[in-house]
Amino acid sequence: MSEEMVTVVAVEHRVDPRVTRTRAALIRALTVLVSESPKGETISMSAVADQAGLSRQALHSHYGNVGDLATDVWISRLLSDWVSLDEVAANLDKALIEAVRVRGIEPLLAAGREDREFFDKLRAIPRGERVAEVIAAAVAAWLTESSRDQTGSKIALNGDARVFAIGGMVALVSTWQMADAPPSTPQQIEMLRAFAAGAAAVTAG
């Protein structure tokens, strides 16, 4: 884990270690069930709790539904080569944003290409609005704060332009995640930057 990630996770977002352990166990349990189940098969809260060796009440105290947990499974896979699940399971949204700030957005855009079967099955679980919120936060961090992307200056998006651009980029990223033959990662980055720059220019004009 990078020094910056250690600071963010261990100092700024300190949580009860029991919460981290429980969420890590639930994330691993759903990961196993997704890996072993046919695409589209319903995975119940009870099945996840049983796999994790926890009560269903314990699961409900952390996640409202399997879809919210599936979003954390997705984030954990994005961060698997970057930070330990046992350290950030309770703060995965923040960990992803920090990773984007440090590494850029390439790992997020490339998600699922190495293990397409798993991600296809994971995406078949209805995940509600949270996954879009996570993508929006990551894209916003990349556009305005990332020190990794040296291809262009930071893009100032404010007000309606920010809402419009981020919403459109979330739709694009979601489409690429589902596509059989998405644009290459550099092409995706170029398109997202052009999209954001266009929205910023309209507002500035």
C-alpha cells in the first residue's frame, strides 16, 4: 500500500476494526458465490451470510441489499493490486477515490478485461444507484485532483456543467464496462477529457 493510502485509511478514516473484518468477510463471501454461480442466478442475503459464517442480521447491519455489497465487491477487485481488503473494507469508496487521485483513472476503465466472466456475472446483480455514485466520485476526482494524469490540465467544471458532464461520463463508463469491444483505455480517457472540456467551454462561453 502506498504511504498516501496508509495515511488516508489508517488516520483520516479510522473505524472499528470489527466493521472492517465483517465487511471483508461479506465481500469475500459474495465473491465466492458470484464465481461459483451461473450468470444471472439470484444470490440471496441468506446465502451470503451463510458463506461468510455470519448471521443475516450482521449482513443487514452493513448492507441494505446484495446489490450494495456487489458494488463493494467491484471496488475491491479494482483495488486488489493496490491495497489490502483487510485494511480498507470499511472505506472502499474513499480508497477508490484516493487510488484514482494517485494512479489516474486507467485501472477503473480497464476493470473487467482480465476476468471478464466474473465481472459479467457481477454486473448481472442489480446494484441500484450506488455504483453510479461511486463512478461519478472517481471521475470527478480524476478530472479535478489526479496527479497521475499528465495528458492535460485540470478541467474546471462547476454548477450545471459539472452535473451534465459527470452524468454523461458515468453513462459512458458504464457502457464501456458492458461492451464486448470497448475503446482502448487511452481512447476512453481522450473521449472523457473531450466530453468534460466541451461542457466546461459551453459554461465558460
